[in-house]
Amino acid sequence: MKKTPRPGATTARRDSTTGSKVAGIARHDREPLRSNAARAKASGLESSQGGIMLASKTVRSIVAICASALVGSISSVAETGYRDQTVPYVDLDRFMGPWYVQGHTPLVIDDHSENQVESYQLEANGTIATTYNFVRLGRQLTLRPKGWVADQGTNAHWKMQFMWPFKSDYLIVRLDPDYAVTVVSVPGKSLIWIMTRSRTMSPEDYQSVVDDLAADGYPVAKIRRVPQKWQSS
């Protein structure tokens, strides 16, 4: 496996077409919530078990706890302030699509889960529609946070909003040249997601990424290996 470059490594120059797509990305205010279903959707949590959407106060509280945990800082830091941690540049078009989570720092909502898949879609208005699917205790859950690029010079620092008014910093800290392996973290390095384009990742390749992160001061002892258990079609 090609090693994912550390921040500061040289990469290809930004594509002018990609740059034009992310120009003018703005933050988005809270949308009106008119019903229980709308509130559940706005919180970003759905359950597909029996086709029922979860909208209870308990579930929304869990999402709020997780969202709070994801907030790396209440940012007085300039949007370019994390370039020492992120990769030099991300081609957004290539980064879009599904990523299979192979390892993560568990939060309340996704601990003991499997089949984690995070998918991104770049919208016409510059926002990044994000879908995070996983199975926890036999129940299929989906989070739908809103994302947007905070550092348009690198495209490697995003903002994520899982639930209003919580916003989190989302840093792409590793990305191999083939866009087959990536690592996402937060300021302070307390949370980690190791993701691949393929459903499976060999133990050797996984350990290579973990060792690289450990050498860079990430708390790898807290990372949980995510089971990817897919039935063959």
C-alpha cells in the first residue's frame, strides 16, 4: 500500500476547475423545523429499522453529546490555522463518494457499531452533503450532517454541523496519492477516523497507518477497529 503523505508533503497543484466549484462556500444558518420528522432530519439521525425514523429526545440528546465531542474548538483560530496538521491539498471531486471506516475513536452514538460508511457529495451551492451509515446493536442508523470547506486554499479543513448550533472542525490529515486511504481527525488529535475506498483493509496496511499516526502523536490506543461485515451478493 502506498503510504498516505504527512502534512507538508508535496502534492499536485490545485485544479482550476475544482477551485471554481468551491469558491463562495458559505456557512448556513439553521432551517425552520416544523414537525417531529423535520426535527429528526435536522438533527441528522435516522433509523431504517422497520422504516421508522427515530426522533425521541433521548436519541437527539445522544447526537448532541456526540456533536459536542466533535467540536475541536470554538474557533477564534483562523481558517488557515490547521495547515500544520492537514494534508497540503484535497481535490474535492476525487474525494467525494463513499469511504469505509476501518478504525475510529468511538463516540456514544457509534460505539460497538459495524459497517460504517461515510459518503460525501459536493452540491451546486458548495456545501458537502454527508451521509454516515452504520449498524449498531442490530439497528441501521444514519447521520446526515452538513459540511462545507473552511480552508479553501487546501480543501483539507472542513466544518461539519451534525446538529444546530454545534459546528466541528474536520481535518483531513492523511490522504494517499490514489485517494484510496484517508485519515480524518480534529484539532488536538483526540478523534480519528481511518477510511478506505474498499470495504476491506489488510491488517498489515491498517497497522501501517496506525503506526504512522502514533509517530505523529495521535492517541492510537483509543482507536477501535470497525468490523466491515458485508454479505456477498
